[in-house]
Amino acid sequence: MFDIYFRVFASSREIFSSSNRSPASPHGVYTVTVLLISICSGVAAAGYRDGMTALRGGDYANALTVLRPLAEEGDARAQNALAYMYQRGLGVPKDPRLEQHWRRRAIAGLVGERKTDQPVQRRSAARTPPGRVAGTGSGFLVDRRGSVVTNHHVVKGCSALRIQSGKDVSMARIIRAEPASDLALLRLDNPFDRNPAVFRAQMSPSLGEPVLIAGYPLQGLLSPEVHVASGIVSALAGPNGNRRLLQISAPVQPGSSGGPVLDAGGRVIGVVSGTLRPKDGNPASAPWTQGVSFAVRPEHLIELLTAAGIHYRTGGVEILATQALAAAAQRYTLLIECFK
């Protein structure tokens, strides 16, 4: 008689790598530079490896001492690394002018471009894709590389995906999908410089435990910033005993799908998925279904991340005030626009 209502509200690499976390680097010209550097022949300057080791280890002063002379001598890899340091403010003040200067020199040395004071033309992260916005949903960052979790139904059939949070905007692509669990993993073209979500080490939710959800519901009708709502875990299964879902009492509206479900310590324990509604589409015919919301259980979320090789953060056991939970969620919860 009833079904789960999954609908998005319409009118709504890195330069460095390590075993767990990697500083984000924009794509576009930056990725082209890194790729060209990686295939370029020639003997690298002897100190480059030491400089990069220092940079990865956070010893920015030593990295600058080693890399700057190499960059001035024309080592394109060192020039690219120096540009990264000026972009992020690592051991030097953030300076877009010097970032552009070293980026241009790196590209010019690799592809023979004429050195010029004109800015490098980058692919715009905020470009408007062809088509129209067919709907919106929510998602959240899970690592510093720009990996984003959302619902599969939010991104299914989209010709392009644009992700926003405050002034940060980037296109994204689907890198893994699990329709059976209604989950999808995206990758931002231009990773945002912000901390990702934290997960609970012991993932299994408890009946009755308090939760907070975050997302971007009813875009074009409600205010455009992140919205939060609180509730409890109402049941440990979904409709008809579906063990892939949790039932939560926090109200879910169209556009909330894909947002995080947080425990009292601000750790992710699920993914907002949908609500219960009458099959005839008219809530007035069964008003008691209003407020019956569901989330994907954390086990399936962890399976998705593990299969994709995503290294996620786990947190402690402290209890946070609701305001602190909301502030944390605001930093990593994202608006997803689906173009068709």
C-alpha cells in the first residue's frame, strides 16, 4: 500500500599521496601539469626528492629551502610544488600572483609555451553544464581528495553533476555506484579545502539514540544554506523489515537525500535516503505517514568506501552540543545539482 518516496526536488590528484590522507590539488591545468611532469624525460635535480619528503611531512621551511633554488633553476616539478605551496600557504603566505607565476613557468618549461604575464586560462570549476538543473540533493565529503557520498537516486541519469558549498563550486563525476544500497561515490574535479566527515568506529546504531541530519532540502523554496534537523533512531530496519535501512524520526524533505546522519558525537552513522508516503502521492490520504523517514545503514556505507579504497576518519566518544554538531556538518555537507 505504501512505498519509500525517493525524489529529488526539481527547480532544485592530486600532487601528493600517502597511505591514508592526501592534500587535495585542483584538476584542470594543475592535473595536466602533474601528468606532463610525470612523463617528461630528464634527470631530476638531486634535492627534489628531499624537498618533497619535507613538504609531505609538514616541514615547510626545509621544503622551501630545497625547492625554491630548484624552481629558479628551471625544474618544472619544483616549480609546480612551489606554486602549490603559495596556493595553500604552506610555509609561505598565500599569494595567487606567485602561485600563477610558478605555475606558468612550470607549464611553459614543459610544453614550450611563451612566458607571459597573462594569467593561465584554467577550466572553470563553476562552469554551467549544458542542459538544465533537473533536481538537487545532498552529499558529504569523506576524504581530502574530494570523495563525496550521496544516494544513487540523487545522481542516477544525470548528464553532469555540480557540487556547491558556500563559495566552493566544482563539477564531479561518479566513481562508484551501489544501486541496491542506494549509494553512490563521487569525486570532485576541484577538491574543496575543508575537513571531511568523521565516522564512528563502532558503526551499529542503537534503538532510540539521538541523531542529527544535514542537507539542502527544497532548494528554490527554503533558504539555500545547510539545514539540520534532530530526532532519534526509531527502528533498526526499514519498511517490511528492510535491513538496508534505518528508520529515523528527523524530518526529511525532498533534497535532503544523500546528507549525513550524525550521532551525538558528530560522527556519521548513516545516509539520509527518503520518506514514507502513500502510493497515490497524496500525503493527505494517509497523514500518519508524514515524518516517517529512512537512512541507509552504516554497514553498507562502509562497504562502499572500502570497496573504493577510501580512507575515512573515525572519531572518539565525546558528546557534542547540538550547535557544535550543526557547525561541523555545515563544513562538509554539500549541495548536489543534477543536470539533464
